[in-house]
Amino acid sequence: MRVYLRSAAIFILVIFLFIAGVNHMSETADAQGADTLNTAIHRACVQCYAVEGRYPPSVAYLQDYYGIQIDDDKYAVYYEGFASNIMPDITVVEL
């Protein structure tokens, strides 16, 4: 009987550790997703400036003409452009 209890306890511990590991990996992937989106938006802004001679007026412009895709359920993007010849301030926040 003790062998079964020990086996059951070890099995439950392994399951718990597996679930904790999956949750940690998911949180890490989400944080990296925000950084990746931030980098993609910055690169698209620089590409727009190189091609058009001005920075894009909005994130929607980048989505329409430069292929930026934003998951609005996961991320909020704050885009503040001062002038067309100055790099806008871009902040990506995970929701």
C-alpha cells in the first residue's frame, strides 16, 4: 500500500512541475512577443522613412501599407508622432 501512495505522490508532483513549467514558458513567450512587435513596428517606421521620406502618421498606416499585424486582444500600442521627420515614440504594452 505504501508503494502505491509513494507512486501516486511522485506522479502528482511530476504533473504539478510540468504544469508550472508550461505556464512559465507561456509567460516568457508573451513577453518576447511584445518585444518582437515593438521591434517590428520600429523597423517598419524606418522603412517607411527610407521609402517615403517621412515617418508614418499612425500605426494603422503601418498595418495597411507595411504588413504590421497587431493582436489587439494581447497588446496595446501607443504611437505618438511629433513631426513627420522625427522618429515617433512607440510603446507596446502586453494586456
